[in-house]
Amino acid sequence: MEYKFINPEYLDSVSGGDVKIIIEIVDMFRSQVVEVYNEMNSLLNKKDYKSLGLLAHKAKASVAIMGMTNMTEVLKTFELQAKSEEKTELYKSYIELFKSETADALKELDDLIKNRLNNNK
């Protein structure tokens, strides 16, 4: 499988190539992205843009660990715009892109883990 969303080399550098550590990181990421997505929608509905910017900053760190450079840049833009309450009409699209790309990244991460586990047999 060609990985378009994640960077396995970066993940290996963070984990030392240890599959168990990769699994732990992915499990944390899986639960975080669901929480972040739900919280982003909640903050958007409340028009709490400053908190939304802070949450985009937090999410940026999570996707960066997975090597998701495109989403890292999107979240950086989102963070700065939300903190200054600019271009609010774009926020929903950023949130939906976050949901879509993290879902695709999780599919790739599951494939990576499966391949690593099969190679260790």
C-alpha cells in the first residue's frame, strides 16, 4: 500500500521502530481524533473561535507525529485564523477535512501495523 497521509519513516523515528510503541501511539491517536473532531464541532457551534484555535494547535501536534504534513499545515492555518477570528466561513471545511484525512490516515496506520506484525513472525 502506498501511504499518502502518513509518513512511516517519521513514525519509526519517534517509536524507534518498535511495533508495540507504534500500536500504542496509533491507539492514542485513534481516540484523540474522535474527541478532537467532536470538540471542534461543539466549539464551532458555540462560536468559541479562540478555543477552537487552541484545539487546532493541540490537534496539529497529534497529526504531526503521524507525519501528516498536509494536515499539519491546514491546522496551522486554521489555528491562526480561529485565534484572530478571521475567515470563519472556512472553519467547517477545515473540520471536515480533519475528519476525512485522519480517517484515511488511520486506514494507512492499520495497514502499516498489520504489515509490521506479519514481518515480525
